Amino acid sequence: MTEQEGVRLQKVLANAGVASRRVSEQYIVEGRVRVNGVVVSELGARIDPGRDLVDVDGTAVQLDTTKRYVVLNKPTGVVSTMKDEHGRPDLRRFTKEWPERLYNVGRLDAETSGLLVLTNDGELAHVLAHPSFGVTKVYIAKVDGRVSPATIAKLTRGIELDDGPIAADKARLLDASSGSSLVELTLHSGRNRIVRRMMAAVGHPVVELVRRQFGPLHLGTLPAGRARELTKVELGALLTLSRRGTDAPPEGGVELPPSEDQETS
């Protein structure tokens, strides 16, 4: 790209909704803007919004305004696919508000509720759903029986499953009675139905399960069956997280196939 090609950086930032063009110029002069990891402090700098990666104060900026990012509180009884070949309730009913063709990042099994990300950003979806990237997820499980502190410690020390050992990053007992307990588990594993298998292995089968957090995103007060677009703060945090899995700017558009990830709850 020659000096006269591309788009002025301050215009790109303004178009992306970071700030007005004048304020964006201040950010650049103050050294708060990086392009592909390099600080750019010259107002005449031009970039290619389709290739270059930009961040402000260390938070990634999405330059492509055609990309859509939605968080859904998936209810139970819904399968994590856009079209179920068996005719079961799927995710299409939650995406009618948006004209883009959205796909889910990873899966929750049909009887698990909670946070699911929907997007048409194939690059982000690939990185966040890839098992090796290990995005942290937080679950709240209602389980049979009274869970003891020793069992909580065992979950974090590690247990042996049929497909190998597994340990929770964190485990916390939220409530316990004679009949059931509430356990909070933090995991980065993407293994199939891992929460249910872990709790069954320690003698406390899951009765109800909800995912409350995915990476930097929190379910908050979003009602079951409702979806909303990410805020700019949430999107910046999610993009920043996803870009840690890539060292170079994208070479072009990435087609996002239907998710075939294992159900990770």
C-alpha cells in the first residue's frame, strides 16, 4: 500500500465509533493507537481497514461494520444449531431481529441454559471455539446431594474421567442443603459435557446447569430466551481476547461454517 492508498487512521476510528475524528486525532498524537501492534502517532497515517488490526489503549477495535456480535441467554430445550435435522427447537428463532446470517460460537447441550455468543465473524468464532485457545467459562450447577468442602477441593485438584484427567480452574460451593447443592465451576476445557461428567464422577449428578460467563462476557440480568448485541466495551474485550490467538492481520475473509463443536457443558 502506497502512502496515498488506504484510509486515514482518524477517519477509520471515527467510522468505527471509537470517537469523533477530532478526538481520534488526539488519541493518535498521544500514542494511544496501535496498528498491527505498532504505535502510530502520525496524523497522516493511512491503513487498510480490511486487513489491518487496530487497538486503542490496548483494546481491540472492530473496523468492519458488517460484523455482528450477539449474546443469547439460551433456554433449556433448545439445541445449539441454526437448523436441526431432527426438527427440535433451534437457534433460528433468536436471530430473526438481525439480517445477517449468524452462527453460534461453540455449543451448550439442549438441557443447559445460559450464555451463547452468536456472530457472523468467522475469524473470531474460529479462535474462540478452538479447544486449544481455552476460553474460560463459568457455570452454576444445581446438583443432587450435599456437596462437601472436600469434594470442592477434589474438583480443583483433578479427577480422572474416561477420556483423561480434568481439573476445574476454580470451584466454589454457593449453597448446600440435605437434598441439593449449588456449585460454581470455572473451566477452560472444551471437552464434551464436561461439567455434567465431572459432577457425576464425584457423586453429585447435575439437575440444572447454566453458563453465566464466557471469556469477558457475563450473562447479567438477560432473561432466558432473550438476545442482545454486545456493548462496545464488551466487544472490545472479546476482540482483544480473540486476537491473542492470532499473531498476524487476517489475509482475507473467513467463511464461518455451521458450528460442529462438541457440547461443552
